[in-house]
Amino acid sequence: MVLDGFFQGDPEPRDTGDGTFYQRMFRFLALDRMQTRLHRWRLDLRTGQCREERLSDSITEFGVLNNTYGGRRHRYTYAASGVDGWFLFNGLVKHDLLTGGEERFTLPEGVYGSEPAMAPRVGGTAEDDGYLVTLTTDMNEDRSECLIFDAARPADGPLALGKPSEPPSGRLRPRSGLSMTRRSALAASPCEADTARCGPAGACRVRACAR
């Protein structure tokens, strides 16, 4: 059995006395303090032995994959990157487990995302043929948005953005209705079975893909 997850190099970070009270408290949640890295365990169910290996030196957490590949050999993992010293996500990382390569998208300063969700494209054949979804909180503009990326090229930036019916809180994945605005030509909605009606100004209404 092969199990991929995130190994905490320091699950109980020492209080160095540096920073504010809240920064010191958040050492138990901050990804950089806990040193969370993508990891793989190989469990031999016959002998009870376990072999393990680090898959990336990058600090990431809350990984997901194309769920149609669950329980099968997969190549890609999508995860969140964090703000040093805080339990805040500032971007997305696509891990290529075959080549060891990574693609990143970093959110602007003061904008924080949720853990990613991966929605396979209806009719897609490639493992990364789909969409990445994250909810963001913009502390600068006091607003929330849902960003939708091409899972094959997340570093290119969001294809579309939407305004959630309710502002996101914490790291929950999107499940509610979205009011969409086109960023670029999007051939179909992330859930192609759903219908998007777009007016002249490009304002659309679709249902979220995470079910």
C-alpha cells in the first residue's frame, strides 16, 4: 500500500520567545514552523514493514489529487503554501511526483486562500485535465472571491473568479453558488454539466463543482 501525505518535521515547535503573543501561539499551526512537506509511506501488508521518502523539499500542506485516481497510481498533487509564522495560505503548488517539478501561483500580499479542491473536467482524459478551486479572503479590499485555475497550468493564474454567496472562513472548500466574472475565454464552466448564462457584461451564474 502506498500512502502520500504531509510529514511534520517539527510537530511541537519550541517557543523561541520571538514575535507577538499570537505569532508564538500560531507556531503550532504555521506550516513553516511545523516543517510540513509532501511525503510517501510504502506499507508492506505481508511483512508489516514500512519504507518512507520525502517527495518535496517545499513547505506545503492540505494536498488533494484528482479523485478519479484515488487508490491508483497518480502523478500530481495540489497543495497550499503558507505564510511564514501564521496559519494562512498564500498560494497553490502543483507537485509533479514523476519529475519532482513544481508549479506555483502566489496570491497578492494580504490575500489568503483556502485549501484547494480539484474538479476533473467532464470528458477529460489526462490526470490534470480539470480545474483547481480556492476561496480567497482579501484583507485589503474586505472581500471574498472564488478563483478557478486550469489544473494543468496553475502558474498561469486564474481562468475565472466568482463571488461566493457567503464569505469563506477558515480552510473549507467551496460548495455554495457562485457569481462568476470572466477573466479569459473559458470554454465551459468547471462543471460542464451545469449551464452558465452570461449577459453582455460577462456576468455569469454557475453552481460550484465540489459536491
